[in-house]
Amino acid sequence: MRGRYATWDAAQRVATGFDAPVIAQRVAEATAKVLQGEAACERDSVTFQEMQWRWPMLAGLARQAARDRGVLRVLDFGGALGGTFLLARKFLGAEVDLQWSVVEQPGFVERAASLPLPPEIEFFESIDAAVARGAPNLVMASGVLPYLVDPYDLLARLVRVGARTLIIDRVQCTSEGKEIITVERVSPKIYPASFPAWLMVPERISAAVRHAYREVAAFDCNERLMFEGQIIEHRGWIFERL
């Protein structure tokens, strides 16, 4: 991460953005390797030969499944090509009745149609379209809030869905007490891209949903970035409907 920008538009002018076709292409290639058994899992188009369990997020999913007697209906905003779904499916097992709806950019939705994904997962270009498939009992946004022009608008829309559980995961946070707009540059070994990004204030995220949700748990995602010589931690939350 590099630079401080006064506005999102200023940061966008020096970045490529998330809609670069190469991103969906690389994620599709990585997901195909997982589906073919050539890799254990993928995250952000990077494949791993051993499972990279994301325990707090999985605990939130399992908790909600237990509360609804093994039924789990997930709306996954920004879920790429189902990497989190594949991780959850393997961990939760066949005992959980799982239905997963990913809301993504058109390029990802188009790519998903060419992958041999199981019928439990479907892809949509809007929250409304995903909800029309069936009301979710869990809504999640993992690694997506900091890359939106207005992350609090998305939080408000996710709250309005009315799911029993809300999981916000992999949010890079600053300890400065005010949010910072910067640019994140991806290693060329992954894909050539850069994005405007927020370094967010964790207290503001909790405050934005507390009228509808109570905090069940806050956790460290065990991911780090460097910004101006400082370590930036990624945080996550599990919220329960009031």
C-alpha cells in the first residue's frame, strides 16, 4: 500500500481497479485447479497445496447452521468464484444443508458459468437478485469493504437484507482514528493490478450496524500489510441480529 489521497477519484486515477479482466481470469484458473483436485484451496487467485482454514469465519458459519438445525443460506457479497464456499463446503460437510449465493461483478458471474461448480452455489450481479433466490440466514462480506467507494453504503444494504448473522471479514484497519484512502498494488506474480483502498477505523464498522446487530466476536484475520512503515492488521466481526 502506498500514498495518501484526498479523494477516492484521486486514488482511482493512479490505479487500474478491480474490473480488470485479468483478475477474473486468474481467479477462474485458480478455482479450476481446486475443482480438479490440483490444489487444496485458493484465495485471491493464489492456490495452496494445504488447506488454509479461516477459523473465525468458519466458526460463524457453523454457529448459524447449528442455530437453524443444519440449514445454512449464505449471501456472499464479493465472493469471487466461490473460494470461500469451497472452503466452507469441505469443512462443514454434507450434514449441513448449504445454499450459497455470490454477488459479484459481471465478469465474475460470466466466468462462473464455465466452471464445474456444484449446484449449491449460484452467482448474481445484485443483492436483490440473490435474495430473490431465497432469504439468507447469513450475510457475509470478506475482503471487500475497503475496496468500495462507500463501504458504509454496502453495510447499510447488507443490514437491510435482515439475515440473522452478519460476518464482516478481512478488513484492513488503521489505528490513527480516521480513515485513509491509499492505493494497494498487487504483486505482479499474482496479477498486474492496483486498487484504491480504505484503511478503515474498526469502531466505525461496529457503530454502523449496532442499531440492528449485536457484536458476537471480533477477531484478527492473521493477515498483514505494510503502510508507511507500519503494520496494518486485517480484522473481522461476527454480528447477530437484535
